Amino acid sequence: MESNNKLVFSRRSFIRTSALAGGGVLIGFNLFQACKPEAKPPVDISQLNFNDFNAFIKIADNGMVTIFSPNPEIGQGVKTSMPMLIAEELDVPWDHVHVVQGALDTKNFTRQVAGGSQSIRQGWEPLRQTGATARQMLVNAAANKWGVDPKDCSTKEGYVFNSSGDKLGYGELVKEASVLEVPEEVSLKKPENFTIIGQDVPNVDLDKIITGQPLFGLDYKEDGMWVASVLRAPSFGLVLDGYDDTEAKKVNGVEQIIEFKNRIAVLAKDTWTAMKAKSLLKANWKEDTTLESTEYHDEKLLNLLNGKEFNTMRSDGDVEKAFAQADQIVERVYESPFLPHNCMEPMNFFADVTDQKVRLVGPIQTPEGTARQVATLLERDVEDVSVEMTRMGGGFGRRLYGDFAQEAALISNLTKKPVKVVYTREDDMTAGIYRPAIKYKSAASIKDGEITGYHLKEASVNSNMYGLIPNFFPAGAIENYRVDVAKYNSNITTGAWRAPYTNFLSFAEQSFFDELAEILNKDSIQMRLDLLEKVKGTEDERIQYSPERLQNVIKEAVAKSGYGNAAEGVYQGFSAYYCHNTHVAEVADVVMENDVPIVKKVTCIVDCGIVVNPLGAKNQVEGGVIDGIGHAMYGNFIFSDGAPKDKNFDTYHLIRINETPVVETHFIQNDYAPTGLGEPTLPPAGAAVANAIKAATGKRLYKQPFVNELKVKAPLG
């Protein structure tokens, strides 16, 4: 991949591809400066006269710039980093820019989605092109005023200059510039000329977050709005068989109680009244399908792994022959449970359905898909459905699914009232969409001290790994390589969970390779590097990763962590993985305290191309590592008779502050276009810790959560 320093686009490509982008910005905020009496408030943009420049940009007559952020903000930082791309190419001072969250707009924007760590990657060129095109139009307007060639003009910090030293501010030019023809050619800045990209920029919503101003879906209110709390089946496999709402109706403030789609909704004046009344409902449930348990799932998945019914996702060489001729076959099974998403902000959504329109407001990762789903559900034209997005208190894949928005729309449609559905934590955990339980069987054939074949089998609940994963490492590194998948269809709802499938597969793969190195009496790092060497120069276009970039992060992780030269009493584990277009290597440092392994530090090396906002990027890296460690160590979700055992954080263990290690982050510096960052650091974390625990205790871990296999009680910190 090469860096593009100058790109030429047609007018048609600008109009189309600029709609791929999304993001927003705000005046840089510093907590300590804001506490000082002399701190000046941000400019009151409501008093300024703005001119629309395009779907993304408004420029006021004093040069202040508003950039609309179409993409959902779930804490991954796109509301800061994506507008930085526009501001960079527009050539305006960062503190002259303000952000406004855009609503769903399929006419002007595309891919208004937060998922797959793709926002920056997809918006890199279109967003920069948007800013560069606007800048060129401002230059053209200034050149017209001066009667000079635009090529003799330059821009800096919101001004256009000519060769004589004259200057005009963007605010003086925007009205004329906004009606000019879109230029046929625009040049993008070279990375060495960036003044905003690559700089630490605080979160644009920071002051609102820390002062508790309305931002999130739970904050959203409207006059005349009713709050709905919904009673759902207590187990997967049950259906409603009548109910008594006598006591619930006695609660002061209850407006209405309705039944819909195997659920009961209580509408009340406020959240707590609705939840209190719901708790007084007496519902009868009957079994409709099998009430499944964790033991039941274990049996089904193991039977699949040991069976013969598979779909082959990739097959290189002759795995059967390699195994038949092997001196030794190594086979291990790795197991993971269901996991809930546990966003800090429970699911919620507002809907106001009238004969004229359907208005939706709330935290959603997929506004366009949700609009389509609601339109279909209500038998309305999708053009009648509008979606306004709030900031989200976590997503992790849960808010890809608009089931809670559909509930709000259905209730509003039935009651003819504006309604906000609010989940309790128990609702969130028992009526969720979970990471599927998965088991992997990894097998390798060994001949003359070398790995000659590799066979990966997956058995998963409801769905299997997406098609690109079989093309990640070790694809291309082992001549005889096959990936087979099978699934069990369950009535328990499952879906994407941060870094789908790779979040557990990485642990299985990297743990297995460490064990293979031990069996082969090889250095585990060198074995990986040697395998990657075999991939170089491959003509297999299916290979998704770069062997050179993966080797680079591996070597850097060894160097930065002091791997192999740790202090006495420190045990280290290594892991490297590629997913979401990003290469990551991690080294975990574990110590033993009272015969219990404690994770003290993780050194993380990331090659995600150009880092747009290092401050935000570091937050993403650290969050991913800690999330990965927490769920690998503690995450457990057991079903009994179709119902989750854990319903709140008093019994379900999320990683605590005292259990979190220090995360030391290093980025590989290069000029490659940015790749994903919200998810790639999570998958390698579990394996790095597991391999470190093996070094510390001599025990190999094959099942998550690790605390169960270690037979120790949390917390471990």
C-alpha cells in the first residue's frame, strides 16, 4: 500500500464520495483551563451568520466553521477524529471549528454506521477531499476578487493569501465561494504538511460529558413524552399466556398498559414509575420452544466439532495427506461462553409515530438500517421515517441492532403517544443479543520438526466466522491449511460483539502457536517470524494481512517490552494478531501474588497507518486491551432453563479498576492510510495473558474465563 500525497478527483466523484464521510469537531477543551475564572466561553454560534458550503460544512461571516458529524459516536472518537480530516484540508484553525451531530441523511451521506472499525478508514480520502474542495473554492473566490490566477494563491489558518501578501478571511469569501462550480481537480496535503492530523485533540464533547449536560439517549426528553418499561419473557423459549395488571395500574403516574408481540409495556410519567409498575405485573408464560442451558450448548457444540458436517471456508493444499504422513499431530479444543455487551448506558430509544411522520431519536449504530426496519414494521414509506442520533454510552455491537428502537416505534404507533423505551440493567442482560458461545478445535501436523498442516474447526451458536477471517494468519504461511465451520441454531439471540469472532479466535490461535513452539522446542517469536517469511511475495490475493507489517509489530513488541529479559518474578506472554485491517502485537507481564497470577502491564504495538488523533487513538488501544483482558479473565454467562444466571453487576464480573494493568502503547509511524482501531487491540490480549500465565504457573488455559480454569476467585488485582 502506498501513501497518496496528491489525488485528482472529478466533480462527479466529489459529489458521490464526499457522502461517504462523517464526523464533527468542537473548540479544543482543557479541563484545568476551564476551571480558571478568566476562561472564555466558546463562541455563541447561534449569533453568527452561517452560509451552507456543502452537506458537511458551514462557514460564518467571521470565519467560524461548523462541521456536521453524520456518523454515530459510541465513544470511539469519530466525532473528533473525522472532522479533523476536513479541518486539515480546509486549512482552518482547530479552535475555529464547532461540531453538530447530523441526523440520518441518505441523500447527502452514506455509511452512517459505527461498526467494524471502518469509519476513519472509509472516510479518510472522502473527508479530506471534502475539505480540500471547499478550500479550493474559497481560493477561487479570492482569486476572482483580486483578478489573479488561483495557482498564485495559498491558504493558512482560515485565510487566503496572494503573492503580494494580501489576505482575505474565509468568512469574507464564503458567500461567493459557495455558489462557484465545484473544481474538477483538488490536491490533498502531503503528510509532512499536516498541522491538525497527528496532533493530540481532546474529545469534542468533553466539557458536556464532565458537566453532565444532555448528550446521551437517556438524557433525551420532550414535552408530552411518556416513558415505557417493557416486560419481556424471562427465558428464551417462553411465550406470554395472559397477565394481570391490576396492581400495576394502581401506581400513581401510570398512563397505559398494553400487550404487543409477546411483551407488555407500561407507560408512565417517568422512568421509575414505569419500572415500579412493571414489577407489579403478574404475567403467565408457557413453553414454546426448548429452554436451553449451558450444558445443553456444550454438548451440541462438542458434537458438531467431533462430527463430519462442516462448511469449508478455505482449503489450501492437502490437509488429509499432511496429517496422514505426520510424525505427530497436536490437537487442542478452546472454549468460550456467551457474553453480554453490558454498555454502561442501557438500551433506550424515543419514538413519535403520527399519521404524517415517524420520528426516532436515540443511540443507534445503524440509523439507516433502523429506519428501514421501522418502516417495514409499521408498513410506512422509509421516507416518512427520520432518525436523530444521540451520543452512546457504549455500543460494542449491541447497538447495531435496532430492536429497542422498533419497540419504541411499535408502542408509539399503538398508543398514539410520543414514547421513550428505557431498559433496566436486568432487561439489558436478560433480553440481550449476545456474543455466541463458540468452540474451536485447532490441529497441526508435524513432520521432521516442522508444521506441515493446520486444520481449524469452529462450532458456534447461530452463526459462523465471517468470510475474511480464514484469510488472516496463518493463511499463506502453512502449505496445507483448512478452515471448517459448523453451527447450532438456538433460540437465544446472538450477534456482533466487539471484534466479532476474532475476539476469541485470537486467543485460541495464539495460545496454540505458543504451545506448538514449545513442543517443537523453538523460540515462539522466531517461529512466528519464520512462518510470516513464507507469506512474502505470495500471489494469493485472498491474503488479508501484510507479513512485513505483522513482522514489524512483533519485533517492536519484543524490543519495547524487553520480552525474554524481564525482571525476576515477572513472567511474560506474547501474542500478535491482524484484524479490522490493523496489525497488533502485545506482551503481557504477569506476577504471582499469594499463588495467584496478576496482570501488571501490557505493552501494545499497533500499526494502524497514519494516526489521526494520537490522544483518542491511545484511548482506543488501552480500552481494547483492558476489555479483552477483562472478558478473557472474568467474563462468564451461564444459561439455565433458557434464562441467564446473571442479571446485574452484583453477580456478573466486569473488570474492576484494581484489576486493570498499565497499558503501554506504541504506534508504528508510517504514511499508510489509516486502518481500524476500535477493535483490533482486544483480540490479542487474551492470548498474551494466557501465555504469560503459562510461563508463571506452568498451566495452559483452554477455556474462558480464565478464573474458572485457574480455580481462583476474583478480583485478581
